[in-house]
Amino acid sequence: MKNFVEELRWRGMLQDIMPGTEEQLLKEPTTAYVGIDPTADSLHIGHLCGIMMLRHLQRCGHKPIALIGGATGMIGDPSGKSAERNLLTEETLRHNQECIKHQLERFLDFSSSAPNAAELVNNYDWMKDFSFLDFSREVGKLITVNYMMAKDSVKKRFNGEYSQGMSFTEFTYQLLQGYDFVYLNEHKNCKMQMGGSDQWGNITTGIELMRKMNGHEAFALTCPLITKADGGKFGKTESGNIWLDRRYTSPYKFYQFWLNVSDQDAERYIKIFTSLDREEIEALVAEHREAPHLRLLQKRLAKEVTIMVHSEQDYLAAVEASNILFGNATAEQLRSLDEDTFLQVFEGVEQFRVSREELSEGIQPLTLLAEKTQIFPSKGEARKMILANGFSMNKEKLTDPQTPITTRQLLNNKYLLFQKGKKQYYLVVAE
């Protein structure tokens, strides 16, 4: 078996570790779990570090369990949060669980007959019939309020960092998460829990609970919370989370996110978010440092993660879409883009609207460019640039200022793309 702890250590994915954990993992194949919040029907890249921990665990010969927090997700973990969650219905929960499992199958082997095949469990299944009285008697009496109050996630609420205070429901969260560990230990022989460093308090509550309920030995480790080099929040953009589901974040936008990370972040992220081995990553880093302007690290990072989350076909399509904006793409490549990707590629480009009716009759280029839109301040300037061969429509040079432009030239039956020089784009929308 490969040394899992050493694998995490060199990748920068190890923060806290319970004494004896590394020895346990070297001694025998070990079952470990990570909890995943099911409040949406897609994971986002904030979940990726935990998922990659499970992926490396399985590749090192151990058994991963992904725990969907159906019960705990109904309450909401107070760690780092300033407000309580909305309760989920069971129907929503089951839908989210199925979607999340489908995404996890791209990272973990659930289907093989190997003893370390991954499993997916939902704590709602064992918590839904656990009455409040039974839970209070069997679990609640074992952990003191003093012990729970000492946890950072609780102290932050009571020390005024958050003004909302903390409900009894959220206060009990660490007991519920702790009981998950006990349950998985008894029913799945799970000996280790993993998570982000903000989970350390909840994880150690589980170990304390296990010690008191059945006397079993338990282990734990966490990964650091991923941040950006500039201190900003990883995975957050102006438009919100970067999701793994293409319905919420297209493969093109997903690819662009990784392509645009800083050099410093690329060096860290390629270790955390890919399965490339140490030698290859070190060679890539060295090559990148020799010629950072080529952005070799960002390109390889974006390729690896996009293929892993989506597919090679999606990766190639994202590269082609990027080339349309920044490279010497053909008119044929431009026409091959679907409308969503087309709009994402040219997001932020200045737009003008014209009447479809006028276009169907045909509009002279100079009239369109200088009167119907403000792409040029005058017909004279428009004519001059067209004759100088410096203006394109739909990635083809516009050479004749007299030939009318009609609806036949529309992309996706709606758009005309004009380009001055290499990087100045304008979008005309026919309405």
C-alpha cells in the first residue's frame, strides 16, 4: 500500500492529524469517510479537496465512504457559517443525493468487486427513526455542555463574531456528526474521518463519543481550507460558485476558472486538484518557472480538472471556444458554438440591438456600423477600416462596404460578431 499520509503531505493537503493515524493506515487497509452537504443537487469546487482526499485514499488501497449529510444537512453546520439553513424535504434530499452520487462516480470507483470499492451512505437513513428522547439518553448524556462550548465553531457564535446567536438545533450539530462516526464504525468498520480543518472540532467530538460508547480506537485527519494567494475565497467568482454540474457552470466557464488562476495558486492547485504524480508536477513547475508567460501550469491544471469533472470532449470544446476569443479561429469554428457557449465566450462584449425586420431586407454595412449601432463614430471611419482590411464580421474579413448584411449571416439565427483589430469585439443582436 502507498503511504496515504505522505501523499497528502507533499500535496499540501494535510493540516491536522490524530496521533497513530499514519501507523494505522500503513498497518492495514482502512475505511475512512468524508461528509458532504446535500443542500444543492450539484457539488461545487469547494467540495473538491475532500473528494480528492477520498480519491487518493482509494488509490492508496483504502476504502472510501462518501457520507451524504441528509440529516445534518437539514440543520446546517455552524462551522464558519453566520446563518442557519433552510430545512430540506426528503424528496429534495433524495434528488440531491442521486445527483451527487453521479458526480462522485467520476472520481471514485463504486462499482468494482474490489474490497476497497467506494460506498455512498446517507445519515438520514439512520437518524430519521432515532427519537429525540432516545438520542438524548443514548448520545446526549455522554458529552458535557462544557466540552461542546469549548469548540471554536460554538465560541465564535457566543463571542459576538456573529450577531445571530446559535439555536439549540445547531448547537446539537456536533453530536449528530459525532454519532455518524460511531454508526459507521459499528456498521461499516470505519475507523477514520476526514474533512476540512474547520471540521476538526466536530471530528474530535465523534472520536470522544466513540471512546465513551464502544471504546473503539478512531483516527482523523483534515486538509487546510483552500484559499487564493491574494487572500480571496477560493472558488467564488462574481457570478457565485463554480459548480461541477454543467447546468450551473458550463464546461467553458469551468475551464476558464482554472486557466485564469495566478502562478502561485497554480503551483498549489495542481498538487491538490489533480492526480498527477510528484515527479511530473515538479517537472511542470520547473518548466513553468522558466517561461511563466506561457502559462503551462494553468493550461495543464485546467485540462486535468476539466477532463476529470466533465470529459475530454468538453475540454477540447472549451479550448476551441477560448481560441475563438483569443486566437486565430475560423468562421466555421465560430458557427459550431451553441448559443450558451457563444454568449459565455463573448460575455462582457459591448452589445447593440437592431431590428430583425430591417436585417431581413438587408442593411448596408456602413449604415449598420455607424448609424444603427455606434461601432464607428462615422461612415467615413467605417469605410476606411474596411478598405484597410482591418475589420471582420463573424471571423471573416469584411472587404466590401457596399454588400448588404442580412439575416442569412446571423449566428445562431440571432447574432452578428464584429471585430476591430485583434481583441476589440462587438455583438449585434437581431430582435
